[in-house]
Amino acid sequence: MKILITGGHLTPALAVIEQLGKNRVYYAGRKYSFEGEEALSFEYREIERLKIPFLELKTGRLQRKFTRFTLVSLLKLPPGFLRAYRILKKVKPDVVLCFGSYVSVPVGIVAKLMNIPLVIHEQTLEVGFANRILSNFADKVCISFESSRKYFPKEKCVLTGNPLRKTIKDKTNLVAQNNRIYVSGGSTGSHVINKLVEQTLTRLLSKFTIVHQTGDSRKFRDFDRLLKIKNGLDKKLAERYQPVKFLSPDESSSEMAKASFFVGRSGINTVCELIYLNKPALLVPLAVSQRNEQLKNAEYLKNLGLSEVCREEGLTAQKFAESIILLSENLTKYKLNKNVLINDAALNVIKVLNDVHAQKNP
């Protein structure tokens, strides 16, 4: 069975690929992280590293706020559908598997028009805009949480869980190191979190060792600035601070496991990994996430007993530092109050792919 995978949520896609094997898997996605910049995307770097055929798909999206790229993005929509058709015609997949985000929309719709079986996977507690659209065309909708079921046609829904990378599962034997923090704003980094760390760095380094994944935005140049600050620190403090642009999935999993707690954004894949590792966290949800998704994820983890939440709006450097210190002084109280993850989620998704393929090819 030949499978074309697409979408902006790479973490569960990688987990499925690990179980499928690399043979007969293709990936269509964005080559660059940001419009107007030349920073290579996380998905491009990882798929290339795995030596899986990567097919660049340039398309437009409906943006949540008007920017200088909005009109340009809208004009990319029609060519995006044409590129999706060319990709599908070239690959001739038996099944298309979409993991949300704007890049998956033209591929999913064109796949349906070409009578190629379509499966979509929803990672979040509710529903993403792209998957809401694609659910009208999909043969099956894989959901990670029961709370998502009400947003999709009931007859299409299969509760599979959210696939977790093998790398995170392999790290449960690592022992967390006291006063070690892993800070991450996601694969592209977070300028807001990077600035908060910068403004509180000396104070935090007097207490903690910090591994800080900054991303590589060419607009803000956070990594370059933070590296310069590190080089100007007292030697003892400098040794406690490690800014990095990117971490591979294996490196990220190791840092998550070795940290005494996590500080960063609250994308659903991060939240699921924190649940799996039973890792305390201070979460700073992205203020402009779709349907306030990241805040809901953060509150979900807090209600499970594993995190505290600092809203981005009005968050000062002083409050940020004080929240980190307070969390560190009370780590023993942050424990899961129930298990909410579904085991073997990647295998569950693959079963859906096989079933859909079998139905179209009896």
C-alpha cells in the first residue's frame, strides 16, 4: 500500500511512519516555516533526514489576522490545488493521510475528486479548521479524544488516540535532573517566550540549568541574540545555558525526559508527551491559536494536575520568573490524576488506513 502523508502536525505523522516503515511512504508539505522567510521547516528537515520522498506544496491559507502576506497567501490557493493534483498524479497513492493544517486542504479535496481514499487525523481536543473542511470529503476521521467526536460525522469517526513518537516512549527510563528546565516554543520557536527568557536569564540561571530551543526566525534573530548574551555571561552561568535553534525528535524527547520540568507552548502533541512522561510544566499558550486551542490544551493539562498556566496577554518577565520558581519549589504536587492516553494510537491509525484501502479494493 502506497501512502501519501500531508499536514502541518508532523509529530503524530512521524509516529505513524515509524510503524509503517519508510518504504512506499511519501510526504507533501511546506519547505519553509514562515511566509517571506527562508528558514527550512521542521517537516522538511525531518522527512529529508529520514530519506522519505518530500514533495513541496506551496499553497495559500486563510490567516487569522491581516498582514502584508494575506493577499499573497490568498492568491496562492488556486495554484495550490493544481500542485496538489500534480503531486497525486505523480505519486498515485493508494490512500492519503492528512494531519491537519492549511497545507492538507488542497491535497485532501483533490484526493476525493480523484477517488483516492482519504483519512484525516484530528490531534486536538476539539477540531481544527482544516479538518473541519476535510471531514466532508474524508472516508474516515481518526480522533485523539472523545471530545472531538461531536464535530465530525458520527459514522466516519474512529477513536484512535494521538500517535506518540517512539523516541518519547524510549525515554521513560531517563532520570530527571534537579533544577534542569527544558524551554521550547515548538518546532518554529516562540519569540514571546524567547524574550521572556532573555529578560529573566540571569535570575533563572542562578537557580537552574536551561536548555532552550529558540527556533530560527530570520525576522527576530532570537537565537543569534541569545547566543551573544550567553557568550557575555560569567563562565559559571554560561555553562548552565544552552540555546539551540532546533532539536531532532530524539534530542527533544531526551531533553523533555531529563528536565525536572518543562516551560513552553501548549500544542496538543507537547501536552500528550508531557502526559506520557508525567512531566510537570509551566505552559504559556499561544494567544492567537485557532479557537483558543492552546489555552484549552493548557487548562486540560492543569485540570489533570500536571501544570500551571501563564496567559501570554499581560505576562511580565517578573511574573514569568516567579511562576517558574514557584513551580520548581512545589514539583511533588504535580502528578497526573488519571490516565487519558490511548495505547498503540499509531497502530490504530494504520488499521484504519488498511480498512479504508480494503473497502476501496475488495
